[in-house]
Amino acid sequence: MATRIGILGLGKMGEALIKGLQASKHSKDFAFQATTRSIESAAEATKRLAVECHTDNQKLAAGSKVLVLCVKPHQAQTVLSELASKLTADHLIISVCASVTTAQISEWSGGRAAVVRAMPNTPCLIGEGMTVFCAGQGVKAEHMRLTENIFNTVGRAIALEEPLMDGVTGLSGCGPAYIYLIIEALSEAGVKVGLPRKTATLLAAQTMAGAARMVLERGEHPAALKDEVTTPAGCTIDGLMALEEGKLRVTLIKAVLAAAKRSKSLGKK
């Protein structure tokens, strides 16, 4: 029998998960429902995604084994409180709400359902995402395997302990924005040296993508791969010196720390 998955609050991430699972070799193992805020958007989503979409969260809970909570963090308590009476020990809640803890999810949902907290990032939209997830109350090994299978359809997924999740948010959750800023800066540099803007952006983005793939596929320390590019008295070492003078390394570290700190403070609220 197919696992019934309900997407609470269909948005970009919910759509990415549906499309990823529909395109996977395990597509027949899953059946979907989703909710949106309006009848109009539900009708449009039903047509676009070929899944049942409506506005009734309680109906969604009653007809689903797995509930993926995709609402805004400040909406999580209200949505889950409304569903609490419909949830049982047979339900699994997977929350992708940034900074919301498994303890909060359990409390707001009545404490009966198993809870997993996940932090995916936006490249999930093109199947190249990075998702980290952790176990909360009532989670069994089968729940962790199911969560990993779901998020592996839109990139890569790993499990960590919950105290690390704010750091995950600061690094991979917010990280695409840092990378876009670096690509934009490299593109501007290309324009400065005379390249057409589209060409400069292509060079910057593909260079970033290729370098990242090298790290993932070769499994070597980034410093070792950097040294392969850096020949004695060559061009690269001068560029690296300029980056060190501009404190790029420490600035990126500070960016991750600042975002992680903010994630932790939002969780307390």
C-alpha cells in the first residue's frame, strides 16, 4: 500500500518534494494530498501537480500517514493546534519550519505523533538540495529511513542530532544566499575585466558548480583541491592573496555564525 503523504501548506518546498517523489523510481510507493490557503490556489495546484489539493487541514491529517509541515514558522503553532485532536501515534510529522524544535512540534500537536525536524535548502527545487534531519519524540528507525528516502529524491539527506540544527540552518539552510553573492561578485569582476555580463555569470556559476562537484565526488579536503589549482608564482596565488587580504574566509565564517545565532534566538521565541 502506498504511503499517504499530506503537505500542510503547499509552497515551493512542498511542491519540490511532490515533484521529486513523482519523478523517482519509488513514485508508486507514495500518494499525496496538500492544502493551500485558498480554494483558487488549491484548484490551480491540483491541476498543475496532478494531486488532490484543498483547504481542509483536518481532512488532510485524517487521510495521511505522514504530514510534512511546510507553513511559515510563526504559523506552525496555530496549524498544529487545530490538528491535535486528529493526530495519533500512527502519524509522522516532518517539520521543515526553520528554528522550530521537535519539542515545540510535539507540544503543539498534542504529543501523540512521531516528530522529525528537517532543514532542506532551496536547491531542492532542482533536485540538488541538501537536507539535514533529526529525530524527535516517538521516532523509530523506520521513520528515519522514510524521511531520508523522501528528501533523497530532491538532493542529499543526512541525519544529525538536534543541537546541531541551528548550525545547519546557518550553513546549508542559508548557504545558497552566500553562494549567490559570491557568484554575483565574480560576475561583476568578469564585467570589470571586459567580459559580457551573461558570459561572466556563466563562467562564475559553472566554475562554482564544477568546484563543488569535485569536492563531493573526490572526497578530498578543499585545501588539497585548492593546491592543485595554485601553481608556484602563478596567477591563482595572487588571487588567493587578495581574498585573504579581504578577509573572505573569516567573513564567511562570521556569516554562518550570525545566521546560526539568529536561528537559535528565533527558536526560543
